[in-house]
Amino acid sequence: MTSKLEGLLNRIVRTGTLTATTADGQSRNYGDGTGEPIAIRFTDQKAENELVDDPQLKLGEIYMDGRMVMDAGDIYDLLALVKSNTLAEDLSPGMIWRGVARLALTRLQRLLPFNHNQRNVAHHYDLSAKLFDLFLDPDWQYSCAYFETPETSLEEAQVAKKRHIAAKLLLDEGQRVLEIGSGWGGMAMYLAESSGVDVTGITLSTEQLRVSRDRAEKRGLSSRVRFELQDYRTMKAKPFDRIVSVGMFEHVGPSNYGRFFRKAAELLDEDGVMLLHSIGQPTPPLVNNPFFEKYIFPGGYIPSLAEVLPAVQKAGLFVRDIEIMPRHYARTLRLWRERFLARKEEVIRLYDERFVRMWEFYLAGSEMAFTHQGFFIFQMQLARNTFAVPDTRGYMAEREASLAVFDATRPPLEKVTY
């Protein structure tokens, strides 16, 4: 075992139990012996050296490549162990200079005028539709579910999420609704069917556009629900009564927050209401996670509310309600990962084992952010007119109760197979 690897693990793992076996067969224990045992094994010495030099990126890469194997526990357990131990003083000089270099590159990229939105979206969302069918609920909701009780299933929680958002939108029959980032069409179809509204959904993913249009047609909703390949920044339309955006804001980036909310204000009627659902984190991040930036969500950015609210104010929008949901996404991600790994052989047939490990690391790392780094979901209700929303929140529960009656009688969603 190299002294550098030993030094890194000694610095990081002070509580818990970790056994590391190197490529030459040597094993050593780290931590204080508490908690469930976790064991990792390296298959080559180069992997050990890479981890020491750049753990932020290389931990995910060597796991993805099968060069670090979990012999006890899973990759979430390892990530949670590391995060629960890590302090600022654990950073080595190499880790510090790489962090500085990534910070400089990040700031430079934010200044450049290039528009890579469609390319970045395609990197993740234009993967095979069959992949998402393996682990999402029947409506293909690829955002945080809303668990009303500990016993709530993923399917029930995703319906509850749509119901919760619909209630906050204060929908009335015949209203025009814009969905920014329409995914595979589930939210738009739900709003149209539950509330009798007309919905336009926009996306930058050609795969999601194809699937959502097909679903709306099969559901008999094409006259009331339409989807377009459209960047919100260049959209021209008569103002909408309502705007909803779920799980898209993470792709906007701080340099575009002003433009995003100014455009939203332009596209929202004077008496309109907007609901923004996004991941947030406690403080503004200096840099993105390098593994996620390179392999999962290039150009993605998780904001803090301190970064978002000034842009809302400058756009002339009023914040009428903010709800913070700290743990719902951790459970959503855990269930997605369990369902994904249960269909592992099918994913391998679509892609390969390396892809499986890459996505397992992505889902586990995302869950860990909510359990150990203070990440949360926020739902922000906005309006151009401060009187567009009631002063008390009772209407939300009343509308959710009414929508629950609809949900109980809604015809089941057709199985999506592509």
C-alpha cells in the first residue's frame, strides 16, 4: 500500500469502519470501528495513485471503470462515510490546486457567450427512453416525488407531487399554461386532465419531445396539450395565465438567472402565477462536482436561494410562497437506485456494465447530497401581482383534496414502451 493512499485514508476516515485492499493484496482498516463495515478493493496500483491525486473526480471514475470494487457495503455507504468525515483540513495540496483550477475554469465558462444548452440537455435526456422506463414511475416523473407518509410508494408520491404543484398554481378551467422543461409530458397531461387547462410544454430534448408528443396523442390530448422544441430565451408568445417549471432550473446557471426570470415575467399574465420547483443547496457552490460535470449533467448548477432571490426581485416578480423539502429527494433517489439496480441486466443490454456503475454512482452521489450536504428541494410560487394569490395557505389543502378525488378516478396511464 502506498504511503500516499494510506495517508489520504487516515486523514479522511476517523469515524466508521473502512477496510481497503490494494492491488498487491494488502489490507488495512481505517476508522474507529463503529458503524457497518465498508470494504473497498483496488484492482491496479494506478487506480490507487489516481484516487490520491484527484479524489473528487477519480473516485467516481475508478468505480465506474471497475478498478475499485465494493466488497462490503455499497457505493452510497462509501460516499456517506467519506462525507460524514471530511473536513477542510483533509485537503491535500494537489486537491487544493485542482480545486482552484476548476474554479477558474468554471468562472471563465460562465463568462463565455456560447449557448450549449441543447447539447448539454441531449447528453443526459436523449439517452434511450427504454433506460428511464426501467426505474421511473408509469408517468416518467424524473424529479423529486412528494411522500405524504412513510408508507407512500414512489408511484403514489409522484402523483402527490403533481397534485401539490397543481394546487399551488390555482388553476381554473380554460387557462393557458406554459411548462418550461416539459420532460416526457406527464405534468402537462396531468394539469390538462385534472384542471381543464390548455398546456404548452417546451423542451430542448428531441427524445423527450418525441415521447411526450406520442403520449399526448395516445391519451387523446393533442388538442389541449402541445410540445415544442423551444429554448425559453427565444420564445415569443401571448402571456400565459400560469407557468410551471419542474426540475429544469438546475440547467439554467447563475449567469442566466436574470434572463430566466425576466423572460418568465414577460411570458406571465399580469394576474398570472408561476411555480418553480428546483434543487437547492445551503450556500453558493464554488465549482460543480467534477464527475457530474463530466459524465452526467454538463453545465448543470445547483443554486442557493441567496443567488436566486435577487434575480426574482430585479425581474419585478413577487415571491408569494416558498416551501423547503429537505428529505423527499433522498428517498426518491434511493428508490430509483434500487429499481435501477434490480433491472441491471436490462441496462447492460442497452449499454454496458460501465454505464451501470456510472449511473449507480450518480444516483448514490445525488442521494448523499441530500442526506449529508444539506441539499433540498424548494418550490417557489411567484406572481407579477401581489394580490394574485390568497394571503392564507388554506386554498392549497382544499385544492389538493379536490384533486385527490380526480386522482382516484383518473383512467390509468398507458404503459410507455419504446
